[in-house]
Amino acid sequence: MKQIPEKMRAYMDAILEKTNSEEMKKLFNNTFVNTWTTTIQETEQDAFVITGDIPAMWLRDSSAQVKNYLAIMPDCPEIRETVRKVIARQMHYICMDPYANAFNFEDNGHGHVNDITEMSPWVWERKYEVDSLCYPVHLAYEYWKIAGSDDIFTVETRQAFEKIIATWKVEQNHDESPYLFSRLKYRRFCDTLHNHGKGNPVNYTGMTWSGFRPSDDACTWGYLVPANMFAVVILREMAEIALNIWQDATLAQNALTLAGEINQGIQKYAIIETREFGPVYAYEVDGRGNALMMDDANVPSLISAPYLGYCSVDDPIYQNTRRMLLSKENPFYFEGEKAHGIGSPHTPENYVWHIALAMQGLTSTDPAEMKMLLDMIMDTHADTWFMHESFSVDDPTQFTREWFAWANTICSEFFIRCINEHII
């Protein structure tokens, strides 16, 4: 078990001094350090981060898992060095294969070796997800801003940035893409891409195609709107890095041009007029007239758009979308005796995610809503004192994934906000 640095403990104590709730203290103490103490394996060069109960490193999860530790970096060289190592390994993986979402610690051939795609012994799973390329860039950008150091911007980081832009440009025209994915022995329909591994047909929109959602479930219509929103944000961050670190105007312009094309596609194709809510964002579209009106618990989600930096929380279309998503018009919004919130097709019907409850709270401007969500989270850990992937809205003792570090991280982030704003 990785030891908790003194500076991390001091940071946590300073937060907990603001609340008298013993239950909150216990829950925060457990969830905040869960990634640090149980999931990180360091080498001299880099760091490997498992998701919890799966022995592989997801680009998305590993970024989100260490997010809470960024604030401590200026006072703690040990934490800064660990985060730097995480980013180093992420950039190495992206250069290795920008289409893979999860990797092994070494080239041991573990994982989904029988999938029909260009597998490598390094790759645990090769479900192509736009957000998997977004998260490491955003982590690197935040590291730069908070730590005040450019030591992460290596030659390999620059190569990773270039690969991301190139991949997203290819996937603006998915018909021309070499990427295929089929899983012959799948448990669920959404574990594989149909149409001979290409997914459902799409037209050009300016957005970039994604095979899978951040849930690792297959997209229905190809253009995953919240992932494209995140891509717009990180392309702008990439441009800022290119200009300030490498003085590379060409890379910066390529990033900004692509961001503009993707954003134009979102605004043209992803805003749908509804009778009850007015204009709202669709979850997925295909540029051929099809749109999926829903949200998923995993981030990026539509409800997380302000959290990702795509729009302001008071943006009218976002607020319309939020009202729709937190209603029965979202087929994955569930209500029961113990909880109500957003779930996922990835988990059973009537199961709500702790990640979704925390994200609803992190994007709320209503103290009453935040208090309701906080109470709901604190009442549904099933006496484990950790967060889960999902749980039954009628019986929180029925849950999936007892050890899911991403859920612990994002809930502890919400706890910090609630404590600082005197919600508890």
C-alpha cells in the first residue's frame, strides 16, 4: 500500500476541520485516498494506475483518479512526481496506439486478446473512445497550470498531441478510417461494433467519430456529443501549450482549426428542438437525421458539459438539456425508494451511479439540490464507506463494483465542494 504523504494528510485535515459530521469525515477519508493507496504502481520512469478491481490502466480513469491530488502538488514534490509519471505513461500509450482505451503494465498479452482489431500485447482493450484521448491532455494542461512546470512536455508528449489531432481528423470521415472492432464472444449487444466492425453509417458533420462511450459501450449513432464537447476544450488547451511551450504555431493552428470544425458540427447537428424543453443537446447523432436523446452516468456526459469547460452552467441550452436529462424523458433516469438519478445501459435497469450523482452536484448552483444529492450519496454506500459503480434505487446493498476508484475520486471532489460551501 502506497503511504499517504504528510502534505496530503494536512490538506485533508484542513478540509475536514470545516465539518462536524463524523460520517462525512469517515467517508471523505476513505474515498479521497483510495486511488493513492491502492491503485498506483510506480517505476523509475512512470506510473501505472489500475481502475480498482480490473488490473488494467484506462487512459480516462487514470486521469480522473488523480485529479484531486493536483491541488496539493505545489506543496508536495512527491505527489507532483507521481502525477508527472502517470502523464508520462499515458503519453507513451497514446503514441503506441491512439485507438486503444486500456493498457497492460507490460507487454504480457492480458485482456481481450480475441477481439478482431489490431491488438498488441500491451493493449488490454482496443475500444476506440474520443474521451480516452481527451483526459490525458487535460490532465497535462492542469498539471502545467497548477504545478507551474513544463517537465511533462517531452518529445513523446508532442508526438502524442500530433497523433491525437491526426486520429481525430481521420475520424471526421470514418468511412476512410482503418479502425475496425468486433468482439465475437460478447455478453451484451453494446460490447461490439456491428456492420462488420465499422458501426452504423454516419455522414460528415465536422465532429469526430467515436466507436465507444466512456462506459465502454458501443455508440449507436457514431458522433458522441459530450465527447466532442470535451475534444473542443482540450484542442484549445493543446493550442495554448503548443504556442507557449514549443512555440509551434502550426500545431496550435491545426488544433484550433479542428476545434472550430468540431464545435461547428455540434452547434449544427447536435442541437434538437423539443416541444417540452426547447432546444437541447442530443447525446449522439449521425449526421443522417438520427439522434439519441439520453445521457449516461459516465463522464463526459451531457450533464457534465460545464464541468468539462465546454459551456457555462447557466447556458440556456445546457439548462434545457439538464432539465430533460433529470426527467423521465431520459430513458436512463431512474427513481426508487432510496435514490433517483442517472444510470447507464452498462448496468442493470433501475441502478443509479454514484459518479452521476456527484456530477449532478458538481454542476448544480442550487444549495438545496446539492444537499439532497449529498444526503443521497451518504445514505447509499451500503455500509462499505466507499462509492460503487451503480446501485439499486430501491436497495443500495445491491450494487456493482465494490472497488471502483473513479467513483471514489469524483465523490470526494463533490464532498470538498459541499464542505467548503457549508452544505454540510
